[in-house]
Amino acid sequence: MKGKVTCVLVTDYDINLANVLVTGGDVWANTPLPPIETSGTSGIRAALNGALGLSVLDGWRIGANVESIAAVSIGADGDRDPTAYAAMLYDKLEQIVLPTDYTD
């Protein structure tokens, strides 16, 4: 489909590019289908730089599963249904992420 981005490949990703991406982000969305996530260190780094983390419970988010103003979880540990994930993602965006962005 023309104009639809289905995948983005960042070539030559290094610490300098990471600094630009992480410090410029308000929301760090991480939505792989578990158990595809690896360690999730980019999400940890984004959180340490003040970005709101919006992530499935996989990788580092399982160990840091505290729903708060800084971390919003999509799904539950062990969920595998892509349709349910999509519904939860849109719900979290509408109910938590966007209101937080506009009011806090």
C-alpha cells in the first residue's frame, strides 16, 4: 500500500543516534509480540530520560511491572493475542497516554 510504513530500519545505529532518539521522545512505545522482545534496554534508557514507557509485558517490563505515570503496560504476562494487544494499546493511548500528555 503506497504511503504505508510497515517497518523502519535504522542503519548505523550507535550511541550518538540513540541519544537523539531517546532524548527527543515523549512516549517510548514497545509493542513486539511476546516472547520476541529481548532485553528492552532502549525502554529502560528512555524511562531514565523521562519518556513515558508504553510497553507489552516482555523483556525488562516483566521485572519492572509497576503501572504508574511513567510506565504503562499493555496486556498481561503471557498474553499472545495480537488483536487483544491492539485493543489494549488503543485503550491505553486514549485513557492514559494522551490525557497525560495534554495535562501533565
